[in-house]
Amino acid sequence: MNVEKLIETLNNQTVTLVSNMEFENKLVEVTTLEKRLATTCEEGCLISGKELNSRPMDSMMETFLADNGMAIFDNDAVYCESIEEIYEVGKNLKDCISELSRGYISQLGCQLTGLEEEEYWETLFGSYPNARINEDYEVVIND
């Protein structure tokens, strides 16, 4: 699968945001990964290394390349670009979903927000409209 098709496939993945807070009066929201990334505080999006290499270099790009000992972005890799950073996500669907599921990008996994201990959210791949967060900050999926 080429990188553009991989990004399209990832962007269309169904994800469920479940929270013990009310985000616009929704504690559970089933959406796409593309919309979830775009609506986080980081305002992320998936982008190819080829596309990053075609743009003028900026400080975020320079920082990523320097931190990773690279001269250019890998044309065949998927990256997540946010308002603050660029992250490498992977080169195939399995690796990309694994990286995103670990919570490395845009609070997609188990994260305490750091604002209030009681504020907690998690994003899961798949559709779980009856999911909830219990008193132990665990996601419970009700069928």
C-alpha cells in the first residue's frame, strides 16, 4: 500500500472518544481518526514524508530531523503534524495503528490530562458507543 493510500485508510478508521468529562455535552463520540486528530488541542493531521520534504523547511521540521539524526523525511513514512510537533507514525497499517494506540499522539490512548486528576479520556480504535470510564479510570465497553 502506498503512503497516500495508507494515510487515506488511517484517516477513515473509526475511533471512539470516551471521557468522564463532557466534550461539547458528549461523553462518548464515535468519529474518524482524521476528525479526532483535527479536534484535539494539538490540531493534528497525517502527512507523508514526501509531502513534508516538498515544503520549505521550518523550525518544527528542523527539530524533528535533528532529534532523529535525519537529513530528510522518509518519503514512505506517515507522520502526524500538529501545531507543536511532528511525529513519525509508521510505514504500514499495523505499525501506524500500534503507534497511535499507545497514546503517543494527541491523547489517543490512556492519558490523564494533567489538569485535574478527575479529568480523563481515551480514544479507542473501533466503534464503542456504550463505552464509559469507571471510578478506577478504566474504560468499560458495554455490548
